[in-house]
Amino acid sequence: MLSRQPHPKGKLQPTWEGPYVITHAYSGNAYRLVDAEGVEVPGSWKELYLKKFHA
């Protein structure tokens, strides 16, 4: 999964960061994420701010 950056610093800056792995799915389409090193991303993320990543 990739997560959307809230405010990219410029027009040519990437608007997505990641990839992340979903560790837990909550009701209401919210998810807990970890990065490639296993470090948990703070907070939960709504499906609206995530998109699939295919390596």
C-alpha cells in the first residue's frame, strides 16, 4: 500500500509515500500500517488515503 502525503512540498514532488503493509483492518475501512522494516506507522489510515502498490 502507498499512503497519500497530506501536503506535497512542490508541484513535482511525489504525492504518495510507501510502500507499507497492512497489519490490521478495522471496521469503517481504517487500517494499521508498517513499513518495510517493520516499524509501525502512527495512527490508523482510511482507505481514501491508500492505494494498492504492485512491485
